[in-house]
Amino acid sequence: MWCPTETSSGESKAGPVKLTYFALFAKGPASALALSFSGMDWEGVSDFDWQALKPTLAWRELPVLEVPGVGIIGHELAILNFIASGCPKMAGENQKERVISSQLLSEAEDIYIKLGKVQPTCKATADKVPREELAKCWSDVEQATHNRNYGFH
């Protein structure tokens, strides 16, 4: 398990981890927030040559987390799991909290994927789905659509 250690002067022995992601709000903020709350020494990198960087990455995508002595961790969920394993307070104080955290992480990923299929983008030439369907998705409280009152209300 990797966890930052400090010298008597308060400096990290391992050095900061480095989170690399685009300067936009998509898959990077969850890792940045988790790193901030974890207390890990970290730095964010958003100024890079994507064309040069992409072929060097195992999964050819961002975010990535460079960890001294470990290497480069690719994929948001792997990064979040690494943070939780290295800083126990981020994983949950007991088994129940860890299970809840794991479920929320999985559900957040499911929602992100579903929204990506329907949300309009600035590059879209046509709506991905009719606007009436979007309005129905965001306002429908039908039990068949939203299981046990969880979902978009």
C-alpha cells in the first residue's frame, strides 16, 4: 500500500503524485477532489501536448496519476481506488461505509455514461435525442423509470 510519508521537516519523502488531465470539467475533478480531501501531496497538470502524450499512455486516455515508486495509473476509477487504498479515511471507516462508497462510485460512473449519450455538446450538429425525451428524463418520477424513488427528481 502506498501512502505518503513525511520527514521531520514536514516534507513528503516520496514527492507529490501528479494528476494529468485536460482543463475541463469531466473525468478529472473526482480525482482532484479525492486527492485534496485525502491529504496526499499532489499537483495538477493541465498544460501538456496531448498529441505527444497520448501514444505514451497505456489506455490512450486521461486522467492519469503518476505515483513515485509505483508508476502511472490510468483511468479515473483506478485512480480513486488507489487513493482509497493509500489513505484509509477515503475508503470508509468500516465495511458498511466502504460498500456504500463502492456503490456510489459505480452508480456515478453509470450516470456519467448515460448522460454522455444524451447531453447536447457544442460540436453536435443535431440533438442526440429529441428535446422532449430529455425533458421527460429529467422530470419523470414514474416508478418504472426511477427505481424506489432514487434518481432524477
